[in-house]
Amino acid sequence: MMRTPLPLLVALAMLAVALAGCLPPPAPPPEDLNPPKDNACTPYTRPPAATGASLSGQNAFGFMLRLVCDFSAKDPKPLYRIPGTAGQTKASLYLHSTLSSFGWNTTWQNFTGADYQQMDKLGAGAWANACGKEAKERLPHLPFSNVVAMRGGTSNSILLLIAHYDSKRTASQDRDPARTTDPVLGANDGASGVGVLLELARVWSTKTLPFEIRILFTDGEDGFEDCHPLAGAVAYANALTQSERSRFEGVLLLDMVGNASSPFMLHGNTETMPQKFKLAAQAEGVEPLAKATVGGSVVDDHTPFMSLGLPAMDVIPSDYYRTDYWHTTHDVPSKLSASFMGDVARTVDRFVALLPSD
Ligand SMILES: [Zn+2]
């Protein structure tokens, strides 16, 4: 047996790290889901390719629809994006190929539940300890895949835009006790923010940006049994180097932005971001966002970044936990508004123009 020389080992290790970002996520183990009998994708056909130089709510809705419905067969089928299922892999491949097609530098960040359990500093260990027996056994083996896209700008600062793409394994909040073990389609909670950010990525691909913009589509925000949430955000925040952190202009998270049926709140740790976001919404005539309350309380994908002391803000309905869709089988595309998704996209676009510090 020959000893591998050290420089070769280093080179191999570097190659492995480099490849980790270029490879699709590993194939997940098969899992039996208990899908509801009614198919929320039946009313839809494959959305046309997004076109046009300006932001369109219809395009944002179409991107959302392609994430939650599988149009590869003749009849569209619900695409549940649950860690450890084939839907998760299909979804992350769709996001990766779409962002790449817009010319963004796109990579995967793959990790397991066991990696997540090690990320104690950002709260993951404490959450994972709350898992029940079944979840505790499964967690270490669960695969997670963040999709990250980058595009440079005129300054070296980084603006990180986040939306989660996973959907919840069980509709724990469903009003009908018989449906609480059904999977959640997550059109609003798990796809609306993605639709908006994909439309922005498309339109920005031909524009000069004021910062380096990173789009992070997180996996595992909702957790397998509510006991290991924010997996993707924790993993991404944990991997940031000190020099990257020092370049952060801000973190903007969009969660459940698919309709304006309830009031919004802007939750975070800065005064500037909510102020400029509301100004942007006002200028775009988007009342539900211009009137958003600042403050409140929510643990979401922006939390791990706030733990690092980075400026971060979450745009989320203030009473999401009282809606009929949150973690229920009613979180379906027909509840979403293409026109409001366009409003959100235009507000974020203007916010990005207003954000550079004076
Ligand atoms: Zn959720």
C-alpha cells in the first residue's frame, strides 16, 4: 500500500469541496406520502416561458406553479418538496436549472441532518433536541439542498435574498383532523417567495446591480416534524466566512408573499431596511406593504443571520398562523394572486435601488 503524498491529498480535498457545489443533490430514499385525493394542480397547464423586459406578476406566478406542480406527465401532479423525497430533488434541479438559464452563477449547498445537529451555535442543536423519537432517528440521515445563485454588482457589498422552497410533510394545522397527516403543497408557504425572486433574477440578468446579489432558496425551513426548522438558513449562515460577513449590506427574506389577504409585518434587527422597504412599496403604490407593521415576533430563515449580527428583515403576514392556509392542505395555487406577486417583485426591485447606504 502506498501513502498518498500530502499535497495530493490537499488537492483531492480541494477538488471534492469544489465539486460539492457543482453536483446535484444525492438521490433521496423512497418514502410513502399520504397525498390528498383532490389534485390542486388539475386546473393548470404548464405556464408559458417567461418573457419581457419588465417584472410581471404572471411570470412570478408561473415560476411558483412550476415549483409546486409537476408538468412532466400529461396530467399535472402536486410536487411536494419534502426533505428525503423525490419531490425535493426535482424541485432543487428545477431551481438550479432556471437560475443557471438566466446566467447566474448557481451552486448547491448539500448537507445532512447530522451536519445540522452540529450547528449548535445558531440554535440548531436546541431545536433538534426537541424532536420526537421517530424524527430524531430520521433526522441525521435526511438530505438537504440549498440552491444559491450569485451575480456581481458595482459595489463589493452583498445583499442576500431568501425564500424557502421546501413544503411541510404534514398539514399539522389543518382544520379537518382527518387531513392533518396529509402533505402540504406550500404554494404560499414554500413557493410564493421563490416565484417572486425567480422573476427578479430573470429581469436583473440584463441589468447592472448596485451590489453583489445572492439568491438563496433554502431547504428545510419548515422542518420534518417542526423540530428542526430553518435547516437551510442555519447551514448557509454557518458557512459564511468572516470576510463575507463583513461585506453584508443586508438579508431580505420573503415568506408567504403570494397574496394580500392578511396584513404584513416587517420583522428584523434594523431600522433602515423596513424604512426603505416601506418607501419602495409606497412609490410602487403597494398599500399592503407600505402599511406593514414594523416589529412583531417570528422565528424564520432570517433568524440565523440576525444571530450573527447581520442586518436582516423578514416580509411575512403578521397573522399567518391564523390563516386557513398555513400548514394546511389549503395552501394551494388558487389562493395566490399573480398581480400581488408582481407588486412584491416591483417593491423589492425598488428597495434594492434605494438600499445603498448614503
Ligand atoms: Zn411554514
